[in-house]
Amino acid sequence: MIQIGRNKALLFSFSLVFIFSCNLDKQTETAHGIALGKWRGVLELSNNSLPFLFEVKDTVGSYQFEISNGDERIFVDEIILKGDSFFIKLPVFDSEIRGKTTGDELIGNWYNNARTENNVIPFKANHAVIKRFEAKNKPNHNITGRWEIGFYNPSESGDFMVHKAIGEFMQKDEIVTGTIITPTGDYRYLEGIVDGDEVVFSSFNGAHAFLFKAKIENNRLEGDFWSGLHWSEKWLAEPNDNFTLPDADSLTFLNNGFTEIDFSFPNLSGKQTSFKDNKYNNKVVIVQIMGSWCPNCLDETAFLNQLYKEYNNKGLEIIALAYETSSDFNKAKTNVERLVKKANAQYDFLIAGTSSKKAASQTLPFLNHVMAFPTTIFVDKKGNVRKIHTGFTGPGTGNYYNKYVEQTTFFVDKLLSE
């Protein structure tokens, strides 16, 4: 078990890809002034640099920017080039990169519009740089396996709260990929290196920019974690094959006095929609508490959409309650519609409120709290709540995700057969 005092903390790793499409100048080896081939992008977090890789490709009359953090690929088709200026709208999440190009260099800023403070981060990229991190030394350690992680932020008094997580990492030579799993979700795809006695991971997915650094000593990882410009904390990790997190089906439950759920919110057309509507009577209903700004929610939406397509004709309905960063209905609607389009989601989406967990809890008084986005409520044909699952472990978690998909599919099939 991890023993933590002052100056102890936790770990991370990530992976991902974006693709931007626009007309390609066939007469040159550039896409409107942007050189084709491999690039290394960097976000500047105060005194730290957060790198990610991407590639500009010629794709039959258009070009693509393919940004990678391990195995994932995300495709983006919203890009404007005018003279030496570029504007890239990142997929699903309300953020963008804007700046100038000199052909072999891009300089500008990443704007995270989902945040109101510390939401502009300097960005630059250089052509023909193929390594995310440059190792100066051969790795002295192999961190493959499961790690018990603790995130913490010591106060001036020396008191602090530790937030536990699981790290699952795979190392080949100096390259490390993997993920971090918390009681409320996962950090998705992570990527980095072991450089001598140090490890570093970074991740950029359009919603989050993560950077982890740690020293490796006495079979422990100890260092710092940054999330954009708005958050930093310590982290500490030790190998522990037996470490587990609390049961995600036990963290959220119905308040005393409530035996069923009820709500009414406008759908994307502005029509008030209630859980008591005839459409949902005598049906198995999954209620997804989510937000378009949330990467774990995007992962869950992709899974739920497959479930919906398989079981809707057998009596399954799904309702997504979207809690958005904007209180303006039209702005919230636009953001949710981008997620719906990306996931090709075919079930119902309602605009339920703003993204504060406290505010979300107030709109759903039958729950003890909204602890995480997403939170998923399973209701049987009689209207009884049969299970509430907190968080989501997505495809970046490998076997954790496969197990959840198998168990949830079996559970839904069981409810439908009753």
C-alpha cells in the first residue's frame, strides 16, 4: 500500500489522434503553405512543454492533420486557411487552434472555450520532427504492469486528500503507453517514455491537455501532474497487481424516500420531454447523465449507441441528459449536436442544465449526488431503478472496457427478457 507524506503524488499516460481536412494545393509539397509529412506540436504550460505528434497527409484532393497519442485516431473536418493564417475547430469539444504558418512552422494558441479562465495556451509546431519525447538516456526501468496511484495536493498546513487511481502501462524499449483509471472514469490514451530514471507522459485530445513527470526510485514513481494551465498536483505510484477501486455500481444511489426517477427537460428541438412520456412506458430505459465537453461521455455515447441499435427494436430506450458548459440553450444545443453527429447517436438527447456537479444534483433530487460525468441509470420495464453506474472506463482501458461492455450487454439483455 502506498504510504504518502509531504511531496508525494501520482502518475499518468495517454494516447490520441486528430485529422483536419481542407483543399490541397497539388502543385506543391505543402497544404496551403503547411508542409506535408510528420510534425511535432507543443503546448506551453508555464515552464513545461506538452508535446504531441501529428502528420499532414495528401488524401485525394484534400489534406489531413493526423494527431496521435498512441492507438486512437480522431478525425476533424473543420479547418479554415486564409493566407498564412489557420483556424482549426477540434472535434466534438468546444476548442480550437488558431495561428500563423510559415510552411515548416505553426505558431498560435489553443483556445479551450469550455473554460472561462486559463483557457488560452500557446501552441507551436515544427515540421519533420518525429519523436514525441527525445530520450537522453537508455531506460533503467520497465514500468509495465498495474500501479496503485495516489494524486494529492499538499496545503500550507501539510494536510491533503489523496485520490486513488489505477495505472495500467505497457513499455517497449523506452516507449510507454497505457491509461489511468479512477473511480469516476479514465484518462483514455496516454503516451510517453522512460528516460534513464525518469518517466514522462503527455496527452492532448481537444478537451484536455495533460502532462505527467516523475522520478523512478526504489520501485516508485513520484512527480507532478499538470492539466492545462488551470490545475497541477503531485502524484505517487507503486506497483500493485492486487489494487482495486471502489465498485462503480455502489457510489451513486437513490435518496431515501425515492423509489423511482422522474425529470422533464427540453430536447434538441426545444420540446419538453419527460421520463413519464408514453414513449418510455413499459420499456427498459437507460438514462445517461453526460456532457458534450466530456471525453469519457463521448466514449460512453459510442458504446450506448451500439447498444441502442442492437436492442431498440426489442424494447430499449436511452435518454441522455446533457449538462453543458453554457447556460444558453442554443449554445448548449450546438455543442451537443456536434457530439451527436460525431457519434452518429440515434437516441434521445435533452438539455438538462450546466456542467457543475452540484447544479446537476439539484436537477435530479432523487439521486444522492452526481459524482461523475457520465453516470448511467438502468431502469426496468416497471420503472424500478435496477442499477446506477458511476463513471465510464472506455476503450483506452483495454480489458476493463471489454469487461464492462460484456457485463452491461448481458444485464440489458436480462432486463429486456423479464
